[in-house]
Amino acid sequence: MTAATTLALLVLLVAGAGWLYLQLNGDITTFGADGLSRDRPAAGAGSNVLVIGSDSRAGGNRRLGGGEGDVGRSDTAFLLHVHGDGRHALAVSFPRDTLVEIPPCRLPDGRWTPPRSAAMFNSAFTVGGTAKGNPACTQNTVEALTGLRVDHTVVVDFAGFAALTTAVGGVPVCLPQDVHEGDLNPHLGAPGKLVFPRGPQTVSGQRALDYVRLRHGLGDGSDIGRIKRQQAFTAALVKKVRARGMNPSALLPLARAATAALTVDPGLGTADRLLAFALSMKDVDLHDTKFRTLPWRYQGARVAVVHPAADELWAALRADRTVDDLGTGGTGRSGTPDDGKAATPPPPAPPGTGIAVTVHNGTTVPGLAAHAAAELRAAGFTVLATGTAGSQQHATTLVAYGPGQQDRARTVVQHFPGALLQPTAAPGIALTLGRDYADRPATGAGGPPAPPAPAGAGRSAADDPCADLSYG
């Protein structure tokens, strides 16, 4: 989910008053449906809305730091599935570097492209090279990937997002560390000025846009980590809007900012159609809206879809099952009996207790050292430092150990199957991650493992101003 897609989700969840009709009807832009696939999935239970964030430099987006050039691009996107009960919804984010099959798509001159294999998901939006992008091609790609029929597609730009966060009075966020200009622009070559101070604060306009687009200054430095932060921001934004009240004086400036930023399919091309669809979701509460990321794993510097986890997710949505049913046979329960008679024994010490490791990323995949460090901390290891290896061409993960550290190094290797052991004269244990670690399947629905550190590991709550908050 991107900065811009946050805006569209808000529109779909909070719009809903007939008085908006005359105010907003002239602000809605539509894209043609002639580029939609001729072989589409059948309609199923519930409804599906594809939301695309555009970082085009067209119009007011240029001054806000949209993408370079004159071709419209998508940052990331999500599919919002509203269940047939009208009370639950699930938003599934698509990482922009996900390798997918792009089916035939229509060009501006009427010709259709041949299908493409192993193409990045966000490249579908650029087919045809137009400033407004190709939302129909992205919709075709999502339908081919998921087997779900997309009922509506919405494209949102940066300018509208910035205007909305200003209209709502800002959104509360918390940053675990200072963020500088160099974090927003890694090519700067220097830290630069302080952009966000450490700790809780409220952001709006350009600052809100910088926060949700920030990739290198927070979390693990990956696009996946940024998606998680944007999902949390979405929830905070919707909560802020609803706290202001669902009345005309509160909603009108927000709705104006939103619709001015939207490009929609013809089925939502008028205010009354948009209103009717929004009203169909008026009973979906934020607490009943779940956020997921397409099951994924690293494939080199890109992202691959993990099967069969992704197939199970799409099958559940086609059957209109909630995510609580996934992986439990549809029961929503673990199936583990608990009669309350047996006392719970104290947990054993984590296997890595007392073992210190330094972690180096030996690949070009961003954020890999942070993922491995989190995995080690969860197993009780002490991570002394993370960084980038001298060479980023390591094919196989390497565990180098100094004198007297062989047994401890073998414990490290148990967490990295296939890793090589290498004795060295240097003291301690050094882990250098290879492509084999980057390419291994995800251990769940969110990619390579990055579980929270066990109690007592890493920084304490007193050291982290955001210890009780989710900031991705």
C-alpha cells in the first residue's frame, strides 16, 4: 500500500451522504474500459476493488516528488475484498517488485501486447507509456494472478493524498529514530538536514507523503517493511477521520480532496455511483478490516509469489471466507485441545542464549541483514552489529568463527540450512548472508522471518519511544 492508495481506501470506507452528490460530481475522472481483458474471471461472492497509487509527475504531483519522466507509474497497489456480509473486508497489498505474468494489454493505438513472463508487477501500469498510466493492464494482471474478478479499479495520486492529510488535521505517527534527508534520498551521499525527529508527532501534506514513502530510514530498508508502515498509517488515518464525525462540515473538505485525486473505472464514474458503492460498505468497521501482504519471498533483488500460500489466499477470497479461516481448515480455531488440567512448564532457554554474532549482507537484496538479525534475536542470540559485506556476490551463506567458537558457530548454522562453516583467526562469529538465504521461501504470509525480539533482547521500552506502537 502506498501513500496514494491510503487515500482511496479512506474514500471507500467513509464516503456516504447524499449531499455530496452535487458537490463532487464534476471532480471524478474515468479511464476507458476498452483495455480490459476479454477473458475475465466470473463474478463471485463479495466485491473486489483494485486500488493503485500513481507517482506520476503530472499536475500537482511534480512538486511533491512524483516519479521521473512523463510516463505514469504505480508505486504499489492493493486489492480490497469486501465480504458478502457487508461487515468485513481484507486489503491485500502487492509489492511492486513482485514477479508476475502480465497478460495481453491494450496500447493507445488499439493494438494488444503479447503476454510477458516474470515481469515486475508495477510495470503493468506503464504499458503504453502514457502519462496517466494503464490501470486496465494492472487490473488484467491482478485478475490473472488471483482468479478474482475486479469489480472496480481506482487510481489515486500524491497531490490528493497530501491534500487529504492536511484537511484531516494531520495523522499521528511515531518514529523510533531520527530521519534525515539522506534517508529520503540515499543518492544524496550525506545525512543532510533532520527531516523527522525521533518520537511521536503529527504529519500532514508533504511531510505525511515523505513519511509513507520513506524506505531507507525506518524498519528493515525494504519495500515490504514500508508496506507494513503504510498499512498502519491507513488505519490511523481512517480512525482520525471517523473521530472527527460523519457530518457534512467534517466530510466535505475530505471528500473534495479525495475525488479530485481519483481516476476510476466507468462503473464508478459519477458521484452517485461512487456514493452507492461507498454506502454498500458503510457497515464495514475499521476493526473488521484486515491487512495482508501477498505471500512472498525474495528472488534475487526481486520478489516472488509463494505457492501454495498465495493460492490458498485467493481461493479463500473466491469462496468469501475471512482470513481467520486460513490455515485452519475453515474452522478459525487451532484445533489443539486444552482441558486446563496440565500446568504449563517454564519455557526452555532460547538456543542462541549467550552466543554473539555480527551479521553482514553479502547480496544486493536490501534489508536482508535486518531480517536475519531479527531471526537471530528471536532465537536468543545477541546481534552485535549489522552491515554490508565487502562483496555482495555471495552465493552461499557463510559462518566464520574464531578460536574456541566452533560449537557456537554450529548452533548458528542450524538456523541457516546449507550455510558453510569457516574457521578464521579473528575472534567471535561473523555471519555473511548469501543468495541462498535471500531466495529461501517465506515462513508465513509476510516474507522472510522478521519476528520480534524476545523479552530483554535489544533496546528496552525506555530506549524506544515507539515501543508500544507499530511503525513498520
